Amino acid sequence: MAGMSFSAHISNKKSAITSKTKLESVAKHNLRKYKSSDYSSDNIVVIQGTQNLVCDVKTVYHQEFDAALKDYNERQKRADRKIADYFEHVANKEQDMAVEIIIQLGDREYWKENEFNKIYMKRIYGCLLDELKRLFPNFIVANAVVHLDEDSPHMHVVGVPVAYGYTRGLSKQVSKRWVFTPETLSELLQGKLRAYANRMVDIWFQDKIKEKSKGRNHDLTVAEYKVAREEERYKKLQQDVSDKQMEIEALSEEKGEVMKKAAIAEEVYDLYHSSAYGDYDLREKTISVMYENQQLKEEVSILRKTLDKAYEYMESIKIDGRSVLEGFLEWLNRTKEKVREVLRI
């Protein structure tokens, strides 16, 4: 084998979880709440938490902060300074109320050649989750789910970063900066967790993790990672739709030929059917042609429905505020123009 890639992406900037709306959006994606036509619960594996990620995060808040909240409220002389619910309090402050980490072993090309190895990924990601929790004991994991329904299996981990020792406010608070520093991200997330992943790959696949590309000292943020994955899916969709269009065009041409033959066959069939000297073999061949024509009509109808679904899916995906379908149609028109120019030469 040529080695597996390793990446760990942490939510930041546009992908930061700074409100309940963003947390619900993460939950919708991670647990496949939209459930597309190709959704399979067997390929969405929850290895920690439940099917309700928001409730899982709230549970962590109660477990970690209720005691500190009670102590804080008892020290307040003014009722308006008391905090009724720390989860709601943080959610309204536009700060990181939770953090998402996406971990991925192997890229699309690797998994094309090693599809069978996906059956081991649930257990491997479970081990990586345990190691992540050991390396970051103050990152309290609320929910972890493995996605096996995409080209590259990967794990989404959502948790709450907990800090101690505050003299103002609660003595124990949510703090992404306190838990995830440049040093811990480099030494632990990109260093020790990568080394642990390398041991897992060696044990399970007798392979190794590729070295990071030279000149690159950081991984993509979750937002950049998700855009990159959408671009990959867009390219794949382009190819799939292009292949379907070619199939439809080929079937249309074949259908036209069959229909012409069927029309002739019907006339011949009528002629011989009305004659006392009708030829049985000829009638059977004619019926076969007519049946083939009907089958082709049905296949073209199915392919057109498939293409319509592909168009609807591409229309729903937005990159930089622009639908994938719009970009694809522009690309298709440019390609047609290039073909016409070549034919004119």
C-alpha cells in the first residue's frame, strides 16, 4: 500500500459553534436528520451519545457546570445577576459553546482501492476517540458519530471545552481557547493523535500514515474541510450526470432506430397476419422487436427520472452562494462550444 492520509479538523471561524442554531445545523448533518434517498442507518454509526446531539451537549453542561452555577448564584446579592441556565447563557453570548472535531483516515483514492477495509473503521475510530479523550481530558465529548456513507469514512466529534480557576463569574466555564491552544493543537492533535493513528493503521492494515506535506503546518478548519468535500462531491456529480446524459443520448438514438424497425415490422406483420400463407417465424421476430422497443421506452423514462433527481440534488448544494447545478450547466455549455469549435476545424 502507498500509505493512508490522516487529518484532524477543528471548528473555527465560519464553522465555529457559537449559537444553538449552529449546533442544530451540526446535529442535522452529523446524524443525517435530512435523510436523503440513499440514507442508510447502518452507515451512520453513533459511538457516543444519542440521536439527539443538542440534548447530549445540554447533558454535558448540566454535569460539568451545575455545581459551579449553584455556587455562583448563591454568591449574588442581586437577583438580576443570577444565571438561570448556563447553556442558554453561553448560547446567547456568541462564543464557542461547543467544539466539533472531524477526524479522517484515508482519502478518496485510498478507499477506492481498499473498499473492504471500511468494515474495520467503526472500531478504529472508537479507539481514536478514546485516545482523543485521554489527550484532551478537559474536552468533554457529548456526541461522536462515524460516517461510512461517503467516499472516505470519517468521524464527527462534538464536545464542550471546560476550563477551571476563574475568579470572576463561574469558577468553571466553557473556554475553547483554554483547552485548544496552538501548542496543544500541534503537540497533541497533530502530533500524538497522529502517531496513535499510525499505530492503529499498522496493526489493522499493516500500513502507515503518510507524512504531512512539506510547507503545511496546519490542517484545514472544519469549514474549509466541508467546502473541500463538497467540491469533491461536485466533481463526482459532474461526472455522474455527464455519464447519464451520454447514456440517455445513446438510448435515444437506439430507440429511434428500434422505432423505425418496429414501424416496418408492424406493417410486415399485418401483411402476413392477414395472409393464409403468413410466416410464423417472421411474426415472432416482429413481436420481439416491438417488445424491445417498449423496454427501451421504459429504460429512457427511468434514466430521465434519475437525471432529474441528480439535478435537484445539485441545485440544493450551495458553494459560495451559488448552486452546483448552475456551475455544472455553465461547464456543460462551455464543453459543447469547445466540441463545436473542434468540429468546425
